[in-house]
Amino acid sequence: MDSTARPYRSVLYIPGSKERALDKARSLPADAIIFDLEDAVAPDAKQEARATLAAALGQGGYGNRTRIVRINALITEWGLADAEALRDAGADAILLPKVNAPSDVDALADIVGPEMPIWVMMETPLAIFNAREIAAHAQVAGMVAGTNDLAKDLNCRSRPDRLPLMQALQTIVLAARAVRIVAVDGVYNAFRDDEGLKAECDQGRDLGFDGKTLIHPAQIEVTNAAFAPAQEEIDLAERQIAAYEECQAKGEGVAVVDGQIVENLHVATARRTLAKARAIAEMEKG
Ligand code: COA
Ligand code: MG
């Protein structure tokens, strides 16, 4: 799953137990959905959620949104049954929580087979130390920052600038980028605070994340806008490409746009910006 091939701006968690939310998601403009069997579902509701979710996926109607199922960790009493019940339910990927090492991914791969893309929650200190090896696992296609769990394990404080989480967040982006897989930022808990959400989205985008995980539909619009190339970025990319091509035609290797140099690497970034804008337009056409 190359992160330029399709957008992962907004990745919405939906409790697998909530039929109403599962239905509502069919019309929400999220790029991807995480159908959750883990923390959004109470222990007593786990078994029923499995069946409710499998039925919803079977019914379909999720259009071109990427469908990701988050199962319970395999060390819990529910994980194995989740994986067995959902592996053929029509999901595009299975998301494994509490991953510590590549061997955790192997254990899931043994159950779901070699074809199913696996996404991993990066939410334990060990996962951050092992990020490079986890990302390099052949079946891993995406990484999701589990910032609430990380904050719990680190015993750090919640701050608007997320300084205590910065090393972990940047390690996730580095590991994902090293092997060109998707990296999605953690959730913003205050789901009625659009301004705070926007600031955290901008920070995640600045860091290099492809998008952000969300807990409520009200967060989608802000997030989609924050992770899409802005019109000024698109305009600049087009001008950079045009200026560079003009220079090349004259046998020169460096162009200047708005007082800044443009070399082949800047052109690669500009082309990626345009490809992303096209992928978003394609997605929004439905
Ligand atoms: N996905 C899809 N639909 C959702 C949704 C979600 N994550 N969260 C809320 N909705 C729907 C509700 O079903 C409701 O639909 P309706 O108007 O048709 O009844 C509508 O959006 C408005 O919901 P609202 O009343 O504002 O929220 P709530 O009080 O019902 O729920 C939460 C708030 C936080 C409990 C709920 O959003 C939620 O469970 N989010 C997911 C939490 C989660 O997945 N956590 C694990 C990962 S961190
Ligand atoms: Mg978690």
C-alpha cells in the first residue's frame, strides 16, 4: 500500500459492536475505516461484535474506503477467534494491536495467511525500539501510532505540543518511510475541539504522517483538509516542475522559483504532491 497511490488522510475508528455507527460509516467521507474489536468494544460485547462486524462487511457498501479490521491482541482470550472469524470477511487489512516485535506479526500471518496485508499498532515502548524490523516485515503494510497507549506506558503527560511523544512519533515515520509503507498518526481525544484537532493534524502532516486516526465523524472534514495538499502547494509544485523542465531544456540542472533553488529532488516532491492531489480527487469522485 504505497501511501501516494491512495489517500489515508482520515482513518476513522468504528466500534465493531455498534450497528448504527457501522451503517453510518457507509456515507462518511473517511479515506479508511478501522472496524474495531479491541478497545472500543467492552469485554462482554466482544463475541457479538465479531458477528455484527462480519455481517456488516459482508453486506458491503463501504465504497472505495479502505476497510481495516482491528482484532484483539493474540495473547488475549479473543484474538485468535477474531482473526479466524474476520480473515475471510472482506477486509482489506487486519490491524494488530500491542505489537512488540516482528514475531507478533508472524503469529498473525500464520492465522490469516500470506496474502492478507497486516497493519500494526505502534503503541508500546518495545514496538518503538523494534520499529525498523516491524516495518520491514514483508506483510506489514501500515503503521498506526497508538498515542493513548504510548502515553500510558511512558507515564508521560499530555501536552498540546506532544513533546514527550515526539521521539516515538518520529521513529514510526522513519521506520515506515524506510520501507515506503503507510504511517498514520494517533487520535485526538477531545472530539469536539476542532481548533485543537487542526493544530495536531498540521503537526502530524509536518512530521510526515499520511493521515490521522479519528474517533468521531465530526473530525473527518478538518483532517481531510489538513492532510490534503493545499492549493498553494499544488500551484508551487506546478511552477517548480515547469521551471525545472525549462532549465533542463537549456542544459541546466538547477532552477530558481520564488527565490529558492529547485533541483531534481524538489521536483520529485512536487510530483508526489500532484500525485496525491490526483489520488484525493479520484477518491472523492467515489
Ligand atoms: N464512527 C461512525 N459513526 C459514529 C462514530 C464513529 N466512530 N462515533 C459516533 N458516530 C455516530 C453516532 O452513531 C451518531 O449517529 P446517529 O446520529 O445516526 O445516531 C452520530 O455519529 C453522532 O454521535 P454523537 O452522539 O456525537 O457521539 P456519541 O456520544 O454517540 O459517541 C464516542 C461518542 C466517542 C463514544 C463515539 O464517537 C465512539 O465510540 N467513537 C469511537 C471510539 C473508538 O473507536 N475508540 C477506540 C480507538 S481510540
Ligand atoms: Mg491501543
